[in-house]
Amino acid sequence: MNKLITTNDGFIWMDVTEKAKEIYNSGLFELYALHTSDQDPKEISESLIEGYEELNQHLEEGLTIAIEVGFNPFENQVGKKYARLDSFTGKGMNEGYCIEDGKLYIEGHTSMLKHITNDTDYDTIEEAFQDGYYYYTEWDPEEEDYWYELQEDGTWKEFNN
């Protein structure tokens, strides 16, 4: 069974020990052997597995074999106040693009470009701006009628000022 492992620095690995040989043979992902500290199980170092023989050796040693997942994009948002939520990523934001006077909110420029290209009839982001489709702004959650806070369980809670 695959499971996620989060290290002290917030990096996430997926344990693929049971299917490690299949994954290695597919060549789809780089595999890593995870070495845990005896004192702190979240203190993990990793080593890239560079050959099938090395994979077998780590499996025989009982090490966890994993693939990289990355950092949790919400990790640093717990307990902070946000005036808006990004309509595509779900992340909290206090500045970004407001589309059609609040129908959508987008935090990043790359996501905004994708939205304009894929979801609208505009040819360019400049054309969309000139047409009044969106504007870029900043919000102060303390000055808004409501704000959001990410809870420990991963859900957003709305508060009224």
C-alpha cells in the first residue's frame, strides 16, 4: 500500500516499496532510498537509486523506497488570514487577479495566462485587460467584510469582520 511520508522540512515522499521493482523497470520515476534517524522518524535523508542491484540491496536492508511528491503548497498557510481563495488552486491570496468583478480569483501570472488562453475567447492577456475582463489588485483581510483561514484539518473557514 502506498503512503505519504512528510519530512521535518515539509517535503513529501510516496512510499512505493511494494512496487519499487515495477516502477524502476518502467523508468517513469526516479527512486530514492529513505534513511531515517533513530531519534526522529521525520528526520529523513535520501539517496538516489542508480541501478537495479542497488535497489535490491536497499530492499534487502528493509529501507523504504520512495518517489518525490514535493512540498505541500498549503503548508505555510495554516492560521493566516486571506481575503480571497484562488479559484483554481484553492490557495489563500491577498493579491492577484480579479476576473469579471469577482466571479474568479487567480493568484499567479502563469495561471492567469493559462486561463486566458484556455478558458476565454481572448487572444492575449493584454486584450482581456483592455476589455475590462480582469484587473490586478491587493486585498487586506482586515479591511474586507470577510476573510478565510486555513484550518489544521485542511479546510478553509470563512470569518466575518
